[in-house]
Amino acid sequence: MARFLNLVGTAALAATLVACGNESMSGETGRKNGAAPATSATEVPEGAIAVGDDIYMVPIAKDDAGCMMYRMFSPTKAVVQAIHYRTADDRFVMDQDEAACSE
């Protein structure tokens, strides 16, 4: 029985991932979530800020507190996939309390 439930759970997760993938990769030109449109793996996204050797911070959108959120991007390196915020001294941090937000 446990194996059956595991298979059912795996199938449900796979179906969810496929459905999410179809929505986000549908080729639509409109943006549903405020994120920058998809680019190729080697193309630096529009508005990206260089922060290192082939490492960029890409603006996503402002959160409810008015803080600009960023994601890390690199066409050649593995990078952390987390929300980052910009501080008053132009550092990027993951702690929103350190961010310089405009209301």
C-alpha cells in the first residue's frame, strides 16, 4: 500500500510540474508575474547589473513593501537561486531588513 501511495504522489507531482512548465514556457509574450521575459541561456537579461566575472543581478519586481527584488544570473556559472535585495551601499543581500527600499 505504501508503494502505491508513493507512486500516486509521484504521479501527482509530475503532473503538477508539467502543468506549471506548460504555463511558464508557453511562448507568450506577455508577462504574468512581472519578471523579465525569458532569454537564452547565454544572453544577459535586460536591466542586469554586473556584480562579478560573468555574474549579474537581474531586477524582478517590487515586493509589497516597495523593495526591488533581484535574481542572480550567469550565462557560464552556477548561481544561487534566491531573492536578493540591494542595500544603500550597492551590495546585494538576501535579508530584506538590510535593503534600501523606496516606498
